[in-house]
Amino acid sequence: MTVPSVDLKTNLDFWIDGRFAPLDEPCFYADEHFANYGTGGIEGACTYRRPNNVVIFRPIDRFVRFREETAKELFLEVKWTPEELTEITKELIRRNEAKIKSGEVIRTMFRGEVLEFREPPDRWYIRPHVRHRARSLGVYTPPDTGVLIFIEPFDKYHGEEAFKKGAALKIVDERRIDPRSLSSKAKLIPFYTVGYKAAKKAKEANATEAILLDMWGYVADGSGGSISMIKNGVLYIPRKHSSLDGIVRKSVAQLAKKELGMKVKRTDFSPKQLYEADEVLLTGNAAEVMHVREVDGHLIGDGSIGPYVKQLQNMFFGIVYDDPNLFPNCGKYQHWMEPVYSYKTSEVI
């Protein structure tokens, strides 16, 4: 299926290289290094709307990775600190929410469908982007760093039904790029080119998401999220050499260890071991914490959400929404959450 071209007017603002501007304005040149050679990287974060504020999940950690891993893997230098990028993001959210409150209609496209918003959305997706912006042909051109951040309204990435029923995953032929070529610590555009191909094959097989193996045939990553499994009460995570050290998964692993007393092991595991797991979970900025119903048609357990994943899911949502009914100890982890609005202001949320 192809999506017809749409002349989309979002009415959103974004931030690029030190200034705010309309997202509908072109910002790339055709002869940029990034446009010709794919020399760019991304980061991702999400907001959660609470009754009295909007909060971002672990933005500093994300901007540290963006600056120190993703950009530097491409010899790019981001001059803004993680703290400064976080403040820029908060201001970007406030600016766009003010536009909606003043009566502007925000539009976005998700999976080929144009959506309109007349009220601030429950969630914003935050997309920082770094690129080699030199206007020059030639595979090697001295690096010139461009940085932008845009936001768009967002909901359940895989849809509410898949979230409730659990994900159906499919292992595809595409492999995670060898970490000897590109660091698995970074979120680089080439990784998502492979993920795009893998995800298309998964969708053609009616799967929720694809699983990519590493160069040695072990489970590495999902096409858009992190894969972990639970067996006999132990949480198994793929080794860092070929999987992204996902921030949501890292948070879940910390909760599993500290709150549930689980052992957490980083190790290689095969597709067969994944099929035979007691529970499998998909985590990520977009996926959040989601149970996996089946892999390649092999039912995981009885297909329903398992006891460990259910507890970890409740903990995650208890923290982001500051809801002690979901997780009584949610207050211990509020340092992970960054408020967008100051309680000292008279802003109406």
C-alpha cells in the first residue's frame, strides 16, 4: 500500500539551530550531506498529561545519549547541553499548546491518516534530530552539525487493541547492523532504514512488529522497540553489543530488580529460547511497556499478559501518571519525570 501525497499544514512550531519556526517551512537543502548519505541520528521522548501538569519521561538521559552517543558516532558536535535541550523542548511544548488554546487547529499524519486536534493532546511525541548539514557532495565532507526538535500529537503506537491483546512479533531476515560498523549505543538513521524494511515485512505477515537478529543469529532488537524475556523469574536482556540500551527497558530492569527482587541478566538468547519464554515484553519510548502474545506464531505462555509484565507495566504507568493506585511506590521515581509547566505560573493546563 502506498500513501498518497498530502499537502499537510500542521500549524505546529518546531525548533531548529537556535530558533523557533513554523514546522511547515522547509528546513533541508537537497545537496546536504545528510540528504545524500544518510548521516543523521534521532532521539525520542514522550509526554504524559496529568491533571495539573504535563511531564516528560527521562529527557536528560535521552539528550545525553543524543549528544554523546548518536551525534559523536557521526563526528558531530551538539553545542547545547542536555539540560538546555530539555528546556528548549519544554518551551516548544508550551508554545504549541498555547496555539491550540488560542483556537488554532493542529494537524498531523500518522500511518497515512491526517488527524486534527482542537485541544492539547494527551501525549506529545518529541523528536530531536541531528544531521550533517554541510552542502557538499563527497562521502567525506568535514562535519557541520545541524540540530532540530519537533513535536507531534501521539497515542498508543501499536493501537489500543494490540496494547490490550499483546503484540504479535515476527522474526525477519534483516539483521541488526554489525556494531563494528555502527555503534549500537546510538540511534542512527541507517538503523531505522533497516527497521523500516523489517516492519513492512512484519505488517505484511499481520504482525505487530518485527524482531531483528544480530550478525550471530541471536535476538537483538525490535524494528521500533526493545525485546526482553522472562524465564523462571529472571529478566533476560540482549547484550549491549548489538542492541540499543533502551531507556524504558533500562528503567523496567531497575524496577524489576529493586521492586520485584528479580535477577536481571544481559546475555545472548536465541529465537528458540524466546519461543519458550514464560513472558516476553516489548518496551520503548513509543511502545511503552507491552506484553508479547506470540512470536512467529508460537504462543508465549497462554498468550495473555503474565504476572511479571503486568506488575512492571503497572509500575511504569504508575510512575508516569504519579498514580499510587497503580504503583504505591511511584513517588520514589518522580525524579525520572520532568514537568513542562512551573507550578509557580498561572498557566491553565
